[in-house]
Amino acid sequence: MLSTPDLCDQFPDDVLVLDPLFNDYGGKSSFYGQVITIKCFEDNSVVKALLDEPGLGRVIVMDGGGSLRRAILGDMLAANAVKNGWSGLVINGCIRDCDEIAPLDLGVKALNTHPMKTDKRGIGDKNVPVTFAGQTINSGDWIYADRNGIVVSRTELKQD
């Protein structure tokens, strides 16, 4: 079983820990995978397009600029993430449809909830470094998340 405290104990020089800003919303409270980053502010067009692709057990890290005015993820996109094999989502922003997302076999960590959807202007960048919660995360990094927190590593960590 994944344990971020154990990873921190076993690999103290190899992990970065995100500031404890996030709440759990998905049906999986523990998840991990290789990262794909998205930078998008109040527009989830790039998120929607990426969730249509095979997830292959990866984790999408979305920097929504910490916006608390719009939800980057809703129930339809979350269901698409499950259907396409994404392990989880870490969102520096809000989600909506939290009751519908809660039972899904998907890890979802976000700042909060908000009922307003984003605009669709086609604005956003994929595979760019994102910085929030005290760390910079790159596509290709590895995310490990559980109820204790979120840990980032530049390489895959094998837990004993």
C-alpha cells in the first residue's frame, strides 16, 4: 500500500512535499503515477483534450493559478479520466460535481469546490513546468498522493 510518510522516510533526499493545501474528492484516496502537467487559468479546454487520451496510469497535475472562481474539473471530465485509465488529478484550483466524483475510481486532489464551470477559450499549455504549493513540478516527474499529502519525485520510487 502506498504511504507518503514511508516514502519520505525511505527517500528523504529524493522527494519534494507539496504544501498541505489540498482536499480529497475522488474515490481513490491513494494514487500515484508519472506526471503530465497542464497550466490553465479558468479554462479547461486543454484538460478536456488530454482526458480524451489514454491515461496509462498517469497523473495530471493542473495549475489553475489557484483560482477559486471557476471549477477546472466536473463529473463528465472525471468520468472520462476513469474511462481512459488516468490514475489521478492534482488540481491547483477547484472542482465541481463533488458528489458525483466521490465514488469514481480516480484520485482527485483540489483546493476546493465551486459550482461555476470554466470558459472554453482554448487557452492553456501542456507539458510546461508548474509551480504551486511550494514546489515546481515537471512532466515526467512522479506523484505519490494519499491522505497524508502529496510527494513529488524526479524518478519513480520503489517502496519496500
